[in-house]
Amino acid sequence: MSYLNRKENMGRRIHVHRVPAAIAIILLTLIIVYFVNFNQDERPAVYGLLRNQNKVNLRKLLIGAIQAAQRGGIEVLEVAQTRDLKERSKGKTDEGANDPFTDADGRSHCVMKEGLHRIFPRIKIFSEEDKESCSNVNTFDLDPTVLHETADLPNVLVDIDEVTVWIDPLDATQEFTEKLYQYVTTMVCVAVKGKPIIGVIHSPFIGQTAWAWVDHSMSEYLALIHPLNPDTTKPLITVSRSHAGSVKELIKDVFGENSEIITAAGAGYKVLQVISNNATAYLHSTKIKKWDICAGDAILRALGGAMTNLNDEFINYGPEGSPVNEQGLLATLKTHDEYIDKLMQFRKNHVVSGHR
Ligand SMILES: *[C@@H]1O[C@H](CO)[C@@H](O)[C@H](O)[C@H]1NC(C)=O
């Protein structure tokens, strides 16, 4: 064998063995990098099946909730611009007021609910307009830029079975048809084990989104309207303009002639009035639906306020039971005990005197 031939053989041997080895090493490195670098919930489906099949990340759900409320708001604005609301009635409320429905309610519902369902297919979602059927809906992908840059938001995994999402695609529909647009909001709420944890109240005509995640973070708008030392000396109580009659009497009886009543529409709007100290309390004496109040409940909790029914019980937003909160509502930022004690005392005396 000549020197030249040997060199040729060696070269071929190296050529044959190094290439597949290099490919294998590169592939292996890629796979390791892929598994190590990504957050648990962003790993491939196979991995998810092994580890986090039944979990959802609340940070992602917050992003989705904000987007859903804002996308719903776009539909509401578009219908308002066409001036063709296609208004019809869903019947009468318990207070005997007309309960209207428009194209905006339907379109907003579809974008919000279908949009969230596509990203979080296994989560239970309840919407005010669940009877609507949806087709050709604009969907969206998660976009973390809806959060401000300084928002500190950890990855928090919870069991999917413990999560309930409540959607109000258009709060204050009656006022929407009357062009009283400041009252209109779109809302999303995330409850875990029945407790409201994330709340989003979006005001499409004002272009503001108030969101909060209890114990974690809140939107810049919310931080801006929230006074550090609210003045609570004089009761300023906001009530619904559609059934203000009986509750006005109750307020004068319970809190005195000195108290001021502010009629407004929309449960979302009224909670924002409490948060900004334009009202010291929001009082509702009859039934109210859970999609109307869950987001406000979460936001008030995040700010150290409170929302209870008129028996001073927290409202349960779990999937079981009725979507109706039967026992009225009191929402405050401060001095909830003072307000609820007076109300409960009055109602007790009232019942007693009624039996005489
Ligand atoms: C509170 O009231 C002031 C004065 O009427 C108003 O300018 C402001 O927008 C209100 N805040 C909210 C959150 O609506």
C-alpha cells in the first residue's frame, strides 16, 4: 500500500463517521436547549401532556382577558358607528325595565368568548349572551404588549377545573341605545375556586382599560384614578338609574338625609366611580347577574376594598349554582363594615317592626 493510498483511506473514514456524529450532537443540543429554555407551559404538547395537562397560567389568562375586553370594545364601537344597532328586546328585567339586545352585544360576545375559547379550550366560560350562535368570528393571539412595561407578572399555574371566566360583552345596553356611551363597558373576570382573582373593565368610548390581578399587579389607568386617601366622611352612594326608586328611600332611611345619591348606569361604571372616590359606595338592593359584578369585585379586592351581598357574604363565582346573585350588593373601597352594619341593622329593625 502506498503512502498516498493510506492517506486517502484515512480521509474517507473520517469523512464517513464525523458527519452523522456532528448532526446527532447538533440535534441533541437543540432538543436540550428547547426543553431547558422554555417556560413549562410553552413546552411542546407532548411534554405538556406529561406535566401540566390540567393547568392554566394566570399570567396568560390575564393577557387574554384584557385582549378579549378590548376586542369586544372594538365591536361595540363599530356597531355604534354604523348607527344600525338592530335593537330588539330580551323581555323585561325584574324591575320592569326593558332588557334590550343589540348587534353590539352579539358581536362583542362572539369575539370575546370564541377568542378566549380558542386559546384556552378547556376553561369554563360564562357570558351574558351565551344563547347567541357565532360564525366567522375574528380571533386573536396572545399579545403581552397589552401589559405596561413595568407590570410585574409571574407565571402562576392553577388547575383548569378550578377556573371560571365570566364575560359581560356589553354592560349598560339600554344606555348604549340612548347614546349615553360613558356608561358602557366590556368586562372579563377570572375566578379561581369561586373567588374573583382577575378583573378587567374596559370603557370602549373613553378608551380606558382598568384591570387588576389580586396580590400581583394593576393597570396604569387604575393606579391613576385610585386616590391614596379617599375622603369617606360623607356618604356618596351610587345606584342604578333604571331602578333607583326604592333604593333611594332605603339610603335616606339608613344613612340619613345628609347622604348623596348618584344615579348611574352599568355595574362596571359604578365600580369605577367607587374606585375613583366619585362615590363612597355602590348599593344595589335587588338581584344582579354575576357577569355584571365579578370584574369589579376582583378590582376592588386588589385595591383593598370589598364587595358583598347585603347579608355581608362574599359572592361565589364558581361554576356550580345560579349565575344570579340574589341578595343585593354593597361595594366600597373603605369602611365596608360601617356601611353594611347600618344596612343590616336597619333591615333587621324593619323586619321586626313589620311584624308588629
Ligand atoms: C369622577 O368625576 C370627575 C368629575 O365629575 C370626572 O371627571 C371623572 O371622569 C370621574 N371619574 C371616573 C372614573 O369616571
